[in-house]
Amino acid sequence: MELTRRKLLALGSSTFALAGLASLPAFASLTDHAVAALTGGADLGEGAITLTAPEIAENGNTVPIAFDAPGAAEVTLFADGNPVPNVATFKFGPLSASRSASTRIRLATTQNVVAIAKMEDGSFQIAKANVKVTIGGCGG
Amino acid sequence: MISRRDFLQVGMAASAIVGASGFGNWARLAAQQSLTQDQLLEFETFGNVSLIHVTDIHAQLKPIYFREPSENIGVGSNKGAVPHVTGAKFRSLYGIEDGSPSHYALSSGDFASLAKGYGRVGGLDRVATVIKSIRADRPDAILLDGGDTWHGSYTCYKTAGQDMVNVMNALNPDAMTFHWEFTLGSERVNEIVENLPFAALGQNIFDVEWDEPTELFPPYKMFERGGTKVAVIGQAFPYMPIANPGWMFPEYAFGIRDENMQAMVDEVRAEGAECVVVLSHNGFDVDKKMATIVDGIDVILSGHTHDALPEPVLSGKTIIVPSGSNGKFVSRVDLDIRNGQLLGYRHKLIPVFSDVIEPDAEVAALIDEQRAPYLEDMSEVIGKTDSLLYRRGNFNGTWDDLICDALISERDAEIALSPGVRWGPSLIPGQDITREDIFNVTSMTYGKAYRSEMTGEFLKVVLEDVADNIFNPDPYYQQGGDMVRTGGLGYRIDVNQSQGNRISNMTLLKSGEAIDPARSYMIAGWASVNEGTEGPQIWDVVESHIRKLGTVTTQENNSVEVVGA
């Protein structure tokens, strides 16, 4: 039988432990293209964005993600394992007191959430967080 | 903060216990031991504040046998580091003599023989005696319960945790954190917590809708003791909705949340805490990592992974104190806190030998009162065991082999799956198996035994997923617990590979044939985290199987080949 994601989730209702599929195609290259399009290939600095995400998602359908990027004019979020990696772009005007936001996103599988900030000086910053999507495990 | 020098000056807990020698003759030597309560409780009071830590009691009100694991593999940077050292290597690391009380209490090897000599461990009436003795030295000692308290026995199941609440309240704790408690369902948990006479802490217990802290579970509590201020921050089990059924407590979210932990540490320091203690249900390796990320924690009292170590482990500037499970140990940590900082400490992991430590009469009576309505039913003898029945270990234990056999024969399945939980006392050869003993290793609020078809391919996905929750090299992606136990299925596992690449050579043991990814297999299992699971309760399945066997004799299980340990 061919195991689709839908079947996998359906089967899950009868088992105590099961997984995100490891064999889903990688969408990372889509994200690379999207990031390149956004930055025009500019160098990406690190350290200016604080990206907060759970290590393991409690529910892959609604994963809380937050960022704080002082000095950012806009921040774009990508989920590099989703079929469509672009999640959202947040724009901040010069009078924005805080350049931060939080939202919830759907993650298809274990993947990186990537935040790209375009800073007010035109430079770019990146932050990544790996979020595991699993339904397995047995507590101690 | 603690210097390396302070750390090394700490005496080993085991030093207060009389050792024995002479390999291979444990039982006789053990019988000659003259271990006394005074020796077990001996402690030179130190500094100005005492912490008392109990954790992962799993509702064991009465003394039990509990065999420590012989297999506890560490991965990544924790390979070969404690607590991932077992048996003879563990004893050699800590200078524990073979056959000594510390050997029996802390490590595996010759367990059945030593158990006959040293007897049972734990019992909350004995734990009460230990706590009272510490309070006699230090009346304002802070008693902290690391959670997994309201789960794991016949009476706890029947009373939805009330037996444990009643007995623990009599011990008068100062604070508690949580894990299995939530499997009582959020309504019941809320009801108990609203009436608890002590703090229910969890900086990582959040409201799921708004991702905000809850009012019922404050992050910390400040204690003014010994002329100083000590903050205790709670850390509940981070992966509750994943490792346990999230539908039973849908209003709550958890996670490690170390950024919020840092914020809480900073907040309590600003409020004048001179010492910061984290009461944690993270599991040992997660605590060790968290201590290197969050600044300003002095002590982590560590639970969840059931490790018992005779001395604290230093991680960054934080000491981590793991205190075992099932009521087998009580940790005492005396702290010298002066001039805004922790200057030193003294620690002892006190093993609760139940034949040596006098039961506290009041608590003993309270325990019997909880048990009385159920005593007749749970004392019924179902069978007998000729073999040691135990659970702890990364891959299989004889209790799980027996449970898997029961699932295969009672549920007419080809393959059985049993959760790799770490709770569940042991039985030694010659013991009767009572209904209570079966509940001790199976009791839970989602114990229905399912039966369903899975393809070989899907079965591999299940094994890979669980393996990654245990052997991911980053502790923050580990959930604690052990590998799912399999019956009727053999496999090879390379623990150092990545997810999807650890499991190979899956074999249907009955026929010796390789598992066919495309074929469907009939699987029986229990402890599904999914709502609406149907089937008989696992304890009824196991009871029926044992009744038919009469006497249980377990075989050596070599069905899992482990590589890279």
C-alpha cells in the first residue's frame, strides 16, 4: 500500500506512536531561491534576530513562532519543509517601537523555520530554528 | 557559584553506608550486613538552608523491589557520561564495592540475589521517617516533589490520584512540579491543584490558546529560610502532549522554554533571591543542557529519567541532583548561602532500605487507610514468577517481554508493541504475582490494548520515530523514556545514525522472514496517545495471560541487536 501523509495520520489514530514522514521531498531549495530573490544575493548577517520556536511541536498544525528584530524594516518567515515555504512578511515603519511579532504556522514535517530581516540600513540578517514534528515517544 | 574545588569536596553518599566484599556470594554477605538507620541518615548539617528532594514516586506507597538498568545508552556529547554508565562500570566509577548496599541500590548486576539479602526499598512511610529526621536537624528544610507522583498503582488509578494526594499532603511538601499527573485529565488535575496546600509550579506550563503563563501553575515560589531568600522555579515535563495524550489536557501547552526560564531566573534574582533552585521534570540530559544555556541557576533537582547518582553532576555553574524513582531515594542538599550567593553545599542521596528505616507510624496508618477499600481485590494472587521481572533498560525488560507475549497470545497478533516507560517495580524469582503487581507496571488512564494492521513500512517509521526521540544527539529533542518494546519482531539499531536510518534487519521472529514493507501485519499494543482507542484494558490482558501460564518463566531476549552504544 502506498503510504500517503493522509493515511499516515489516519493510521495514527490506532497507534501509540508514529512519525512525521522522513521521506517527504526536501523543499529547502525552494527556500534558498526565495531568500535569494528577497535579498538579491546579499550577505546574511547573524545575531540581530531572536527567533523563538519550540524544539518539538506539540501540534504541527499550529506552531507558535515569535521573533524580535530590533532595527528591522521588514521580517520574512519561511518554513523550509513546507510545500510553499513563504509564510509571512512583517513590515515595520520608522515609528514602530518594537520590531517583533508572534504568530502560529503550520509545519508539514520536521524542518527549519527561517527568519530574514531587512534592516533599516539595507543589510540582511538571518535566524533559523529547527522544529521537530513528531507524534511519537513514550514518557518516562 | 560553585567552584570545582567545592564540588570535589562533596562526600559521596555511599561513604556512609557499610560496604561488603567477596564476589559471588552476595546474599550471605548481605544477610551479615549490619546496616542501621543512623548510618543511612547520618549527615553533618551544613550551611543555612536544606533542600529535600523526592521525585518520580509513581504512586508506590509500599516498599517494592526496583532493579536499575543495565543498558542506558548516552549519545552525542553524553556518550559514556553519567547517568549513561551502568552495572560494574558504574560501581568502578564511583568506587562502590561489589555486593555492597550501594551496589544493590544504585546499579544492576546480581539483582535477584542481592534483593533477597537487602530486601525491599521505598515505602512512603519510610520516606516520611527520612524527611522527619532531616527536619529534626533543620526544621525549615524545603521539601520538593519533582512530579510523577499521582500515577502508577492500583489505588492511584481507582482513586484518580487521591490516595497519593492524601499521603503526600501528610508529608507537607513546599512545592511540586508535574508530568503524568496531567494524564488524570485537566479537569481532575485542576480540581486537585486548586486545593493543594503547597505550590504547584511550572514556568513552562502555558495556556494553549494564548501561549501565556497560567494562574493555576505559577512559575516560581520564593522561600525565606535560614536568613536568606531561596527561589524555587518549577519545570514540568516539556513534551507532555507528545509523549502522553494531549487530548486529555487540551488547555495546556508545555515545551522547554529556556528563554522564559532565563527571564524567571532574572526576575527572582531582581526580587532578592540569593539562591535559585529549579525543581525539574526535564530529564537528566535536558537539565544538563539547560544549565549551560540559562545563567544563574544554582541547583537543579532533576527528575523524569529516573536516574540515581551518588553525587551531583556539575554543568556550567549549576549542580544537578537526580534522585531516582519509585520512592527508592530521598536527596538531601544542604546549602551555604551568604552575601548574595551560594558558597558551598553538602549532598547525600539517601537510599530508602525499607527493612532498615523504621516506618513512620502515622503515615503507615494513612497509607493502609488508602489501601483498605481495595486490599482484597488487589491482593489476589494471579500467578507466580520463577524469573526476575523488571522493566528498566533501553530495549527490553522481562516485564515487557511478558506483556508483549500476553498481547500476542491474548489478542491474536503477529507483533506486539509496548511503550518504553521507565516506571514499574521489579519482582524477584519465587514471588507471587498479584493484581497489584500487574497494575504497578501497566496502570494508566489510557491503557486500552488496541489491535490494528500496520504495513512493514509503517512499522519501520514507528520504530525510527521513537528511536529519534531517545537517541537524537541533541538532548532538547529527547523525550526521556526508552525504546518501544517489541514482541514477535527483531531488528538491528545503530543508535548513532540519523532519523530514518537507525533501524534495519527487521524480522518477523515467528517465521524468521524479513519484514516486507508492503505487507500488512496484525499489531497489538497499548498506551495509544490517540483519542477513541478501543480494546480491553492492558492489565486485564496481562492478568488473563498470567493466569493461563500459572508460573512465569522468562527467556533471554536477543531480538534487538544494538550497534554504536
